[in-house]
Amino acid sequence: MTEQENLAYHQTLTAIYSGILFHNQSFEAGQDNDIRYCFDCPEYTELKEKYDLEKIAGSGSDFERVKRLLFHFAPRLTHSPMYDNHIEINALKLLEYSLDNPEQGINCYNKSKILGECCLALGIYARRVFIMPHSPYDSDNHVVNEIYDRELEKWIMVDLSFGAYFVDENRTPLSLLEMRERYANARFLTVVTEGDDLDDLEDLRKSQPYADSYFAKNLFYFRLDLENKFGEGDEYLTVCPEHYSVNRSRAANIRYRLKQYPEFYEKDREKMEKNAAQLETTQELARTNVSVMLKKPANV
């Protein structure tokens, strides 16, 4: 495939996924949950000292500091989509396992945990967000972070797996909801990675077409950690378009994976089939109002 053919291919995919978002711009009403951010975990002192986070982040706005963390860690963490989450899920354990160790890659779920905890350790509001596709026959989703910049007074998406963030035509960094709205209405945005030249944003966008098709695919609905802290939580919030059944989609996805990859899931087949059946008869999880993703943190 030539460079021009690759661009056209991903532009077509982006148009299809953006069309799905266009027809699903209204979100279900739900609860006005308060997302929690914990800054006083004792492990943060060790994390800051062991990985010299204060020096790496430097001075400046919250976003400027996070960008330095992003570009420092992204090239030093190998990506492995098949990583099985066997390491304890916190930044200290995950960095010890994977930093500068190409043979021990980790997935986006764990990379976002690393970046989120590094930000919280520095007093920067950060949350982990699962960005989810529309199709139940899609075996892939993605996990990123949003950080709150007190200077710009807005949330900004940062992705440690891509080593990237997105901007609009004015070079303003974007939140997940802003990215979603722009894809849905065919408005300009582009991914930015370390060293990118921002003088010609249109050329920049054309140089990385995969980012557009991938994010447009995965911005259909969201799951957010209710509590952002050191270590793994077990409560999530769901922000979802109207008339979309997460349970039915998850059940169909389980059955699709069992059919498409029977050998990979053979040892878990019975458990997964039972889970799919339960999802089809279980009441949908409570929804969270989309406005919760826009709110300033409580103490800002």
C-alpha cells in the first residue's frame, strides 16, 4: 500500500466511525457522580523520588509538566496488547517491571495507570478513562488519561501508549469529549507526538492518519475510574449515548471472541459463556451524566 493509499484508507475509516458518532451525539441522563482524586498516598513520595518526577516534569502549567512526563516515559515502555495484567497494578510495580525492558511490555490499561499516578504524585488532577467502540464485533478498546490544566481551565486527553495528545486548529489541546464532538461533526483535530512540527497542522494530520481512524473508532462511550488513587480501584462510571445497551454489546463481544479466537480463550470458555449469558439478563449499569466529564475538580 502506497502512502497515498494508506491515507485514503484511514480517511475512509475515519469518515465511517465519525458518521456513527454523528448519529449518537446525545448521551443518556444519569447520576451526577463526583469523581475522586487522591493526592495523599504515602507511595507517591517513593514514586517521585525513585523516578525523579519533579525534575522531569519541571515547571510551568499542569499540561506542560504532564507533556514532559508523557514524552519521557512513552518511548521507554514497550507496548504489548497481549500482556495478562499479572503485575500488581500500580506505577511503582509496573515501572519496575517494564521501564526500559522491551521483553516485558505492558498494555494501555497499565500504561495509563502509570501516567495517572505520576501526575497525582505531583499534585496534578488525572483520571483513567476507557474509550470504547460501538461495534460488539470489535476486540479492541483503548485506555488513556485526562488531566486537568488549571491555567486553561479544562480537561486534556494524554495517551502514554501513543505518546500523544490532540489539538484543534488553534493548537489548543483537547479533551475526550472535544475530540468526540470534532470527529462527529467533521471538524479539524490532529494528533501530536514528541518532536512534531505544529507550523502546518494539516500536513501533520495527514502524516498520521491511523490516529484519526483509531480514536474515532474508540470514542463511542466511556468508562471512568470513580476513584483515582495509588493502586487499582473497583468502581467505574459509565457515560453512554442514548439507546445503547452496554450489556448486550459486551455479551455479543464475548461470543465473538470465543468464535474468532477459540484456542486463545479455551481455558476460560466456560466462565466467559456464563458471563455472556448473565449480561443478557442483568440490568444495565447505572449511567453517569456526561456533564461529570466536564466539571472542574471539586477543590479547583
